Amino acid sequence: MVVFEIIVLGANGGPSEYGTQSFILRPVRAESPALIAVDGGAGMHQLREMLAQKWNDNEDYDELVPSFYEHDREPIEFFVNSKLSIQRGLSRSLLQSLKRHGEHFEDANTTNKAYKLFQGITDYYITHPHFDHISGMVINSPSIYEQENTKKKTIWGLPHTVDALQRHVFNDLMWPDLTAERSEKLKLSYLNSKEVHKCTIFPWDVVPFKVHHGIGVKTGAPVYSTFYIFRDRETKDCLVVCGDVEQDHAGLEESLLEDFWSYVAENIPLLHLKGILVECSCPLSFKPEQLYGHLSPTCLINELSNLNTLYNSSKGLSGLNVIVTHVKTAPAKRDPRLTILEELRFLAQERNLGDLRISIALEGHTLFL
Amino acid sequence: MVVFEIIVLGANGGPSEYGTQSFILRPVRAESPALIAVDGGAGMHQLREMLAQKWNDNEDYDELVPSFYEHDREPIEFFVNSKLSIQRGLSRSLLQSLKRHGEHFEDANTTNKAYKLFQGITDYYITHPHFDHISGMVINSPSIYEQENTKKKTIWGLPHTVDALQRHVFNDLMWPDLTAERSEKLKLSYLNSKEVHKCTIFPWDVVPFKVHHGIGVKTGAPVYSTFYIFRDRETKDCLVVCGDVEQDHAGLEESLLEDFWSYVAENIPLLHLKGILVECSCPLSFKPEQLYGHLSPTCLINELSNLNTLYNSSKGLSGLNVIVTHVKTAPAKRDPRLTILEELRFLAQERNLGDLRISIALEGHTLFL
């Protein structure tokens, strides 16, 4: 059964500035147009672009997606597993819920529609405060003061994220401190690692996990990021959405990734694990010292092998959707997303992980898991 | 004589996150592919988009530009003065200089071309550290470590900008402190208000001026921004590029804008003032208390009237190109850029400013002034 609807606003890992990591989640076929965001590299603009597309584009089997390597556009089937349920643009169900809840929605122009749609986002779950995960959210934030918009927005994160956003973003220097407005329309709120948080708008539990993401260039101090588990309390189905991450290694004080996979295997039956959205920033050709707190295909397959061992299923991880995000743009002959996808598929087979469904997250598309 | 080539990477003033303020400058018909940037709301992605366009698109008289209000696309002539020299995409001269200076440039794919082009940017002049003026620059910054790329980049700004970028951006929390790398490929450098700085790659003087840009929400402390004058030392022609700004008013300690226009009128003969790129964020319908450190059409026309009075020319400001940037996206029936343009033209006529050439800055286009 399909449970999660995921709108990919951005899945780029830089250094190109457009459409960096940002996902919108809602229960599939929900009545309401309520939305939550995981990371905020992109936002209102991308929603407007998606609204401007014809909404039955999912019937277009010859779809081409932007690539800018061998060709400027490549067929969508190069990027996604054939069993992945995906469509270009927004789902019919989301558009219908907007029509039901917004007067004259259908007659509005694309910008006004985008504002209505964007108002639905009441909660952001941020993985870490790097620019490519927050810039859209920050630049979009003054829209909360549009008269028509009465909804408040809350930015959730582990302390390393919330403290950085307060001190270095909403500080009246880098950006107006909108959290200090008397209207309290924008709020920063702490989560705690491994503690279950009840999502305020969906019948979902949200469990954040602190993970490692390299060290500071000057400070040498560890940099942290977050993995989120979203669990539908009714169906018990779960979705994992990961921020940038490095593998556990000897130099680290804690084995945070090992802890995470143990939690997953102990708490989520494999059949209820609907998908993992996870970064794989760099292809195999990158040496470990060039990863700077990210995963290569070898690292990611090692992690999935660890999970496979923990589940110890006769079919491996067959049927599990792994959606790869945050691939870095680089000068190359071939689209690094296609290189990484091929490498991951090869390594997954080599490691006998079963019929894993590996796909690339494509901006401007909706996934159903 | 045309002196300045201006590539508009972004001219949006938020809260939409795409293509926020960023201009690339070079001497028109320069031999070299060297470039400087003023602000960095957009960057490598937008250059890649521009490279992917056919480069003789300027012969397309029926060009439509993205609007997303009355229609998703509107004719370009709605936005620009008929005497403005403008083309979609990059100039033939810039593309030819890349071919001359880059081996196999023509055979490269669009991403590799974009990297080559982006390498040409050696200097950023930042007006202020708000996210919509720096996010592209920050996210693009790790590209300096691409092996092929040997050029260093310097980020210039007044102390309020440089200090904020060091403390709140390149601090190993919000972003890796790339300024601390031993390779010294990324450098932050101070400018001083009203002091002439010699541009390192062009025969240009750069003069920064501190201006006011509202106050902090929580702190109430003044927020500053920068206007830049670029002066070709040979022809004495000048271009003014403005950051976000508010009008001088009673509550401010210094009349920074008054000082600026006096400098302009005293140091730049009107015929040598090739253009002013200036913000006009909000339409006339906004009340003064809704401007938050920005200009409305009334404010901007007041400023231009002050300049007109100082020049005291019989023809007013006839022939002067005013390029309006940073218009805010808002829920409205009509594109706020078109509303603001109409209001500015009406007020300019009412105030007898002469044959001012007012246009909207359009992302993805090159201007010749």
C-alpha cells in the first residue's frame, strides 16, 4: 500500500546553486493541503514551476529531464527504477485538495496558486544548517506576513541546527530575526536525537537521529547532520529521509550510523520500510579524503549491507526503494547521477542485497512510496 | 559608446528563492573571459542555463519571459525600454573569448562549459550579507577546488559585509570555512566606503558607498548595504550598481544617500553615467511602514529627482538608463514588476525627469550600457 507522497523540490548537492535538497511530504491522497518539508534548499519558486506544468504530465512516457552532460536532457527512465511510482509535477490529489480548501483556487494565476500551496507548509524538519539545505526556506520566510496567510510555520531541528539558525541566520545581520516578531508566525523548535516527536499536522511520529557529517576546516570540530524517520501511526509504515552524512570510522567518538541502522532493524519490519532517501554525493572515483563528510557508492552500499545483515531476510532488501539525493555537479563527460546509479546497482548486486530499487531523486517530481 | 556588458543572473527580490540578485560585469567586447560579480544570489546554475540557450536568440523578436501572473510568459517588450540594448543569454563576444582561451571549449558539454565560464569570475563585490544576495555564491564556492580550476576568488565588501560573511557564513557551522584552507583559493577582503579601489582584472575603479537598509527586528540596530560605482579609467564612463536601500529619513544618523548622489553629480558628468541598476522592491500600494528598508516607486523617483536637481541639466536625466532590480514576488493579479514599471514611468514624467529609460532587469539576459 502506498502511504507517503514525496514532492522533490530539490535534490542537487551543489556546487550548482539551483534546486538543492528539499522534500515536501504528505500522506498520500490526504484530504487536506497540509504539507511538511524536510530541508529547505528550494521552496516557493519550485512549487510555482510545478504548478505551471500541465498536471496530467504523468501520462507523458517520453519525458526528458534536465541533465546538461551528454545531452542537455535525458530520458527519465535512465534515472529511476522501473517499479518506482513517480510523476512529473504535483499529484492530482494535492491539486484537488487545494481546490476544495481554497476559494477560487482554479481561477487564480500561477503565483497566487503557489502562495496558497506554500501556505500549506506548516513545519520544516531541517537536517543541518548548511546553505544548500536552508537557503530557499530562509529567502521564502517573509511570505508568512502576506495578509491572506494566517498559518504559522515552525522550523524543527536538533540543537546543532536550531542553535545555528538562531545565531547565524535569524540574527538581524544575515537575515531579519523573524522569530522575534510579536506575531510569532515563525518559530524555531528543538528536537532531541532518538526521541519520538508527534508531527502536529499528520498522524505521524517523527524520530530524528544525529549523524556525523565531516569536520570543520579551521576548527576541526565535528559537524553534525540528521536522519529522520517518519512513521504513520496507523499503518506503521515508515519513510527514512537522510541529511548529508559520513560513514562511521575510527576517528569518531560515537558510531552514530551503526546506532541508526540498529534502531531501524529493531523497530521497523522490512515490509513497513517504504523507502530511504539518502545522499550519495560523489562517484567511486573520489578518494576517501575527497568525500568531506559525504557518502560514495561504496560507503552507501556498505551501510545498506549492514542493514541487510541486521534484517537477515532470505530475500535481502528486495523491494526496498532507495532514492539517491545530493549528487554533486562536477565537470565530467557523463551525468554524475547516472555514473553513481550504475555504480550503486553494480555494487548492490555484487553484495547480494536482493532486488533493491535504486533511483535518483529528480526535482520537480512527485514520488509515491 | 557602449562600455559595460552586464549579465543579469538574478534580479528577484524574494520571497521566491530563484534567481535572486546577482550581476556579472565585463568590459564590452573584452578579449578575455574574465568576469566580476556584483552580489551572488545566483551563479553557476544560471550560467549553465544561459549556455544551454542558442546564442543568437537576440534575433528572436517574439521573446517571452517568465512572469506567472496574468500569463505564465509575457512579451519582453512589456519589461524594457525600447532603446535598451539587451539580448537573451550570453553575448557572442563572451562566447568567442571562451573559445579563444579554452581548449576544446566548443566541443565540451554544457556543464563543462559552465565550469569554464564560472572560473572566469575572480572577484565578487557584495552589497550586503542577506541570503538573497549571497546564497548562490556560497553554494558555488567549493567549485574552486576542481582540479582544472587554478584561479582564486576574492569576495570584497565593506566591513559590515565581510565581517558577517566570516562570522556567520564561513564559520565551519553554516558552511565550511574555505577561507582557512592552506590553498588560499577563497579570500575575504575589506573595502572602505568612498575609497577608490582598483579592480584587479579590469582597468576600472570601484568605489563602494555605505547606505542604509532598515533596522534589525529584535536589535533595532541599523542594517547597512552598499552602492558600487564602476568607472572605466580610460573612457571615464561609469555604472552604478545598488544593493538594497532605504531612503534617508529623520530617524537616521547620517544622510548616506544624499552623500552618494552628491558624489555622483560632482564626479561623473551625466553623459558618462551609463546606467543605474537599482532596487525598487515594492509597488506604490505599500505603505512606508511596509517597506522594511526598501524603495517604493515614490522613493526611487524622489532619489532620481534629487540627482536631477544636482545635475541641473536642461534636458533632465534624458538618456539615462535606470534598470530596476529586486522587485518582490507577491500574490497579485498583475506582475508587480509591470506595476512598478508603470508607476515609475508615470512619476518620472510627472516630475519632469526628461527621457529617462526605465527597464526591469530580466534574469538570463545580457545588457549593454
